[in-house]
Amino acid sequence: MAQRHYEALARGRAAEWKAALWLMAKGYRILARSFRVAGGELDIVALPPFWHPPMVVFVEVRARGSLEAAAESVNAGKRDRVAWAASQFCARRRNLTQLPWRFDLILLAPGHWPHHVANAWSPASR
């Protein structure tokens, strides 16, 4: 059982690395990866390219057997945990408190390019 856990962690880290490279190729500046707090985790925190309006982009990375399965794996509970972690991240980085937030998804599946869904959801409150 522990072996499967470590394999899943390794797959998740590889997916996050691919997503970060994809974002950097699109001009995003990565601020943090794998930010953890009690009650939530952020896969990637980034700033969009300079030609976009300034904002903080919180990116959830999902890798599954299909893009559809990856998209469906982000439920309301996960969205709430990501929003909570985002609030904690910005509280610790005071220079980001005035910027608007955006929640994106990067979906990964075998045989497909990464699929970036900008503004995938809005938090319940901010």
C-alpha cells in the first residue's frame, strides 16, 4: 500500500512539473509550487504574462486517464480547499493582497497536450 502511495505522489509531482513548464512556455511567472497549509494545498501559484491584467492565478493540476475524468475530479470540496489555501498564501505574501484572484485548471491525460482552463471556477467567497 505504501508503494502505491509513493507512486501516486511521484505521478502528481511529474504532472505539476509538466503543468508548470506549460505555464512558463505561455509566459506565466511561477511564484510557488506545492504550497501546503492545514486544510489545503495549492499546486501552482503564478502571475500571468505581462500582456494580461495583473492578478494571482491559482492553478489546480489534474492528471487522469482522460481529460474528462481529470475535469470531473475537481469537486466542490476540492475547490473550497484550494480557495482556503489561496487565502492563506496571500495572507503570507502581503504584496499580493490587492491583486484579483483567478482559479485555473490544467488537465493532463495520456496522448493529449495539457489543457489549460482559465477561470475554471469562482470561489464561494473572498
